[in-house]
Amino acid sequence: MKYRRLGKTGLQVSEIGFGAWGIGASMWQGGNDTESMHALHKAADLGVTFFDTALAYGDGHSERLIHRFRRERSEPLIIATKIPPKNGRWPARKGTPLEEAFPYQHIVSSTEKSLANLGVDTIDVQQFHVWTDDWTDQTAWIEATQMLKEQGKVRFFGISVNDHSPDSVMKVAMTGRIDTFQVIYNIFDQSPQDQLFPLCAEREIGVIVRVPFDEGALTGTVSPETTFPEGDWRNRYFRGTRKTQVAERVDRLRPLVEGEAKTLAELALRFSLQPDSVSTVIPGMRTSRHVTANCAASDGRRLTTGLVDSLRSHRWEKNFY
């Protein structure tokens, strides 16, 4: 496992982090706690030090699993979690008052719940789970984050950027108050490289990349015949003709899986690790098998310029909202 600096925080984090949405056992169906615990331990055994969860993942279930896991490990681990919007709306809609999503007391009480769930005195990286730059100059979130830092309950604050909307945080990035951004970046959604990544490099803001496999599309396992369990959120993500579109685009990618990656999933993961501005990539890892495969991509080897240029041409501008 290789390690990178998480922006101006100075924290050294594993290039491959553990995305813990899937172990929350709510929107992703088919997992179980025993398997999830095996996956968490396997990740730590392979050098993963960065674990990303959220209060909203299974109403705290993911956080509580990480608490159990931490008690069984002796090495230092870096834990990131998130404050859900009080109004329960993902993504944040432009024009939404801050008071509806992140009033002062909600920021504080959500952090207290996460501290209890995780069994820690201090959260390494606390994040707003949605954001709109309309809130940048409002004082409630600034005062709440300052107070939580002063009390030693949070070390650093970040933002989980709205899906497919990296430009929605450009204003707050200029304030110096945000230490990290978590953002979708993969072969299909390359939009963060346009403006956000250069600004993060300039401002030393840590970049946490999520969804490197485009919710499974870039593993090559989604076909027009693919079905997901009832209640699984992927039924919405791959609604309509999306599965057919995915299969067609993946077929055009398959010839590039030669030499520099053994599988399409490995190629996708190495692509997300390619930018120097990226600190860590957090694929969802619900099984030990997934953990082993994903961690193997952190070996210090970068994709060649020619291959990266070829992958750039597979950018896909999707409209989900």
C-alpha cells in the first residue's frame, strides 16, 4: 500500500481507502455484518488506514460497525464521517436556506451522535454530506465548525460534493475553511479535473475520490439483463435505458484492458488514482475479495500517458436530475 498527504491536514492516508456506504446495510442490499467485519479487517491487514462512513449510512449502522472494528485493531486509523442534511435532501438544491439543511444545533448534535457511534473522542475528518455555495458566507456552519474544532471533537472539516456537480463548491474552496473535498471522479465522470482539481492543488485541499467504478458500471458486470434486489438504490441509478448505455460504453473500453491492468475494474481504479491532486480513492468494499483486488492497485505504478489520453475520450456527460 502507498500513502499520500491529505492536503493541508498533513495526514498521510492510504491511496485506497474504505468506502463504508455498502456496509450500512440499507440502500445496498445483500451484505451482512459478519462479511463486512471480515472486509474491514482485511483492508487494515493490507495497509488501508482511511475509512469513510456517514451518520446516514444505515442510520449509524456503518459507524457502529467501524466502532466494533476499531476495538479489535491496535494500529492508528483515520476515520471520516458526514453530517446528514436535516431536511433529508440529497443533493442540496440551489436556493435552499442553510437553516433547513445545516442549522448550528444540527451540526453539533449530528457530530455528537457520530462520536458516540464511532466510540471516539475526536473525529479526524467531519464532512457536510451535501453542499451549495449559497451557504458559503453564512455564519452558522462557520461558528459550529470552529466550536467543534476548539473543543477537540473534530480535527478537520470537509465537504462531500453533490453528485456530478464539482463546480458547486468553488466558492467555499476559496475561503480556506475547508480541508477536504470528497467528489465523484471516474472514467465516465471526469468533470472534477476541469476546475476543482487544479484549485485543490493550489489551495492544498485534500481530495477524496468516491465512486471510482461508477456504482458498478465500470466493473463490466452491468448488462441490460442485470437486476438488483428490491430496495437497492441501484434500481434508480440504472433506471430506464441506462444499463444498455453502460454496456455499450463498457464494450468500447474493453480493448484498453491490456498490459497495464488485468481487469476493467483495476483500470478504472488506476485512472481515479492518476491525478496528483487525489489523496485517496474510496471504493465500496463489502467483501474481502473486493478488498484484496482493490488494494492491489496501490503499487506505485501509474498508467502511461498514452493510455490516460485514450481513457479521456470515454468521458460521458450524464444528466441525472
